Amino acid sequence: MWTNEYDSKIIYVQTHGVNDPARSATPFFLAASAAAMDAEVMIYFTMYGATLLRRDVVDKIGPKGDSGQPLRRFIEQATGLGVRLLVCQPSLDLNDLKIEDLIDGVEMIGGAAFNDLALNADAVISF
């Protein structure tokens, strides 16, 4: 899954979801920063993190509630710089979600694929 055109490969793992909106934007912000530094970057959403990708919530939540930018802004900034969004298939089941419930561009992978990515990453950072 990794390409050879980048010097650094970083995976951010997001485990917190809509019930903890203060933790929603940081992985996107850091991923966008790393992508702007020419790193290959992915965010892997597992456990409750998958709920952040629901179509019906990205405009309604954000790190500062009603007074801040919606999560969609942080997502678009990151994906616009080439950050890939990956979701754990069992996490969809855990949250009663289907891939169709999520925003466009999200890729579904399993545990073995994630482990392969993590073994080949320069850094794996969890939130």
C-alpha cells in the first residue's frame, strides 16, 4: 500500500469518536502538516474513531463545539494534501455503520493490512 516516492511514512491512529469532539481535529491537523512536509500519511480510524467519518456529523462537530470550525474543514485540509483515510472494518460493525454511511474517499482495511502498514511506517501515533 505504501509508495516509494516519499521519504517518511506516518500513520495516525484515531480511536476517539463523536463522543469526544475535543479530540477530533488533532489527527487531521497533524496529518496535514506531515503531508505538507512531503511525508506519506494515513489516518486509521478504529474503535469509536470511525464515527468521526459519518456523513451526518462532519459538519456538526468540531474540536471547540459550536464556536469553532467544523470537522469537515480539517478533513478537507488533510485530504487535499494527500492524506489517506482508512477505516477498520470491525469498527464499522462496532458502531453499526456501513462504508456507505461515511464521507467519500474512505478506504476500508482489515487488521492484517493495518499491521503491514504499521510495520513499514516510520512512525505510528495514536489518539
